[in-house]
Amino acid sequence: MRKGFLPILVFILLLNSCSNDLPLGGDDLPFSSEIVVDSLSLAGTAIVDYNDYVGNVGYLTVGQLTDPAYGDYSISTNIKPALISYSTAIDTISKDMPMRLRFVVSNTFGDTTAENHYQLLAISELWRATEIKQSDSLLTNPVVIADNIIVPATVDTFYVALDSVFTRKYAESYYEFTTTDSDSLQLRFEKYNLNMFGFQLRPINSGSINMFVSSNVSLQIDDVVNDTTYSVSLLAYANTIKETNKVDYKINDYISLNSYNQRLMKFEVTVLNQDSLVLNGYALPTKSLSKVEIVFYEDTLLIATQRPATFRNIGASSLLVFEATQDNIADELLLNSPRFTATKRSGRFGINITSFINGFVAGETENDSREFYMTIRGNDGFFANTLLYGEGAGQYSPKVIVTYSKTDVK
């Protein structure tokens, strides 16, 4: 037997001696004395800084917090209400009707007992949500529309009243065009879009990060006379994030990732010498592989010990892996589905690349090295983070787990 390839009996003993109860591989295969599981190190992992798009995402996020495990975050949300439905009569909206923004909290990251304070400002420049990246900032009018908006930790819905400057300007978008033919409606929309820039809701104290499903943020127009409220959806929306005092982990110790894709984890899978199947520098004794899996382990203990008891963490539930290069990673993340997806199981993420390796074995794919970029969530505005063990973590270090039958060894 080749040195370094463990018989299943030894493998089972090793598993039983581990205190973490985390399976190393082959866990979905039937028991057989002929099954061999080999654990190869996944060397060459790296962190790549990235600046992802943050516009028209599924969640709007606002808040500020000091996270001792990661660093300090300050996230603002930028919103632009749409015009009320074209089917609404021209004289329905009065210039004196009260208007307010409605936010429905769907999730909270951080101190669950914190009272958050926000302020609302008017954006003073034309912006397109599809072009906004996480590090971008939008110009705002120095005059604050609403200051010290208090949102208690237990509140799931809050409102922000808008001033008469906006309400009158909004209503005038209808009175300027008194007909509802298609040309007039188009002109109305274009003028509104070019002259109304929307609002920025920003945090002014450190507490927690609140998240809202984007469809649950709206402009409310109150018709007090007729006891009716019109609810208007958003035309454009984007989050902007600032990260300071970042906790800098060595890649050999930990891999720090968050759902805003500020950092991606890069690794390579190299398959050479198809006839003898050399995988990441390791010569395997057979091409009949039952399972090939890349495994990452999450460290939740270090994070938990650094945070107060009232801190609500939202960790990674999955890993998304994109096959890309440094030049086209932006297109891959924006336009394509991940090549692999791994869900968490007892603190372990297993990325099944069996079909990928079998493609080389079957001669369907050229022998070469492939780059992969990993994140913990599709960039949908939802805030979450994780800490994975790095290459120097011993039994918890990233691995390639290869499972095969000894009877197939030639």
C-alpha cells in the first residue's frame, strides 16, 4: 500500500479519536473494508480584496457596530421612491398630503438590546443603482431632513416623516403634466428621474445592523380626508458600506469572509498527467474515484468568546464557489451561478468536486489548473460573516478528501 493512504479501519479509529465529531470525508458512502480515504492538504489559499456591486439587491441594510471579531462597520442605505402608479388620477395627490418612508425590519445583526439612531438626508446627485459599488459614496445635502430617528431594539416597523420640500416637489410631478397619454407619462417619469435623487438613511450611533427586504421599504402617502394610504415601491436602492479597524487575520490561521464580498477566498485545483492522475501535486493510485471533496471548517468558538452575550451573530449557511480568473470575476459573480455550492453541516463545509475531477479522467476537460473564488453568500445585501480555519490549523485546515475503492487500484 502506498504510504499516506489510510485503510478504512485506521480512518474509523482516527474519527473516533477526534473530539470535534466532524467527518473528514466519505460520510455518504456505504461501509466497506475496501474503501480508502485520503486527506490531502489544500495549499495556496489566498484572500483577494474585492469591490462588489450593491444596487437593487434583495435586502436594504443600515446600521453601525463595533464587532471585536471582525472590525467596525457603518452601512447606509440609499433609496429613491418610484412615482405613484400611472393609473392614479392626476388630481389624486395633493401637495399638502403627509408622506413618510416605511421600513419593516426583517433581521438584525449585532447587539440585540441596542437602540439604533439614524438620520435621513437628501441625496444631491443623480445615481444609478446598477452602477453603485460597496465603496462608493453619494453626495448628500447638508440639511438633515430627519435627525436622531430612534429605533428601539424591539421595533419591527418604523416610519420617517418627510418634509414639505419633498412632498410638494413629488406632487408637482403630476400637476405639471395634466394628460395621461403615453408621451406625457414618459416625460413625467423622465423629469422626475432627473430631478428627484432620493434619500440616504445613515446610522449615527453604534448598535446593530438592521436589514429590510427591499420590497418592504416604501413611500407612504396619507390621504387624511378620505382615510386612505397609498403605498409606493422603490425605483432604485443601494447599500454603501464602510469598514474600519479591520481585524487582520493571517491566512495561515483564519480566513475571514463576509456576505458583502469585500474579500474573496481564492484557491486552485490542478489536475495534471491524466494517465496517472496527479491532483494538486499528489499522485493518486487510481482514476476510479468515488468522491472528491474540498472541506473547510468554521471556527465559531473564537468569534463567540470575543462578543458580548447580547450579540446576535448571523454566520455562513453556505459557501458559493465560482470558477473564474482575476480578470472576469466581476462578471462571474454578477451574471452566473456558482460552479459549486456547499451547505454547512456541523461546522463543516464540503464542496463536492467529483464530477469536475471525473471530467478530467474521462478526457472531457483539458488538464490544467483552475482558479476558484469563494464567498459565503450571493451578494443580496444581507449581512453575514464567517471565520474559517486556515492552512496552519492542523486537522481543521482546508483539505481535499479523496475516497476510492482499494479494489480499483491498479
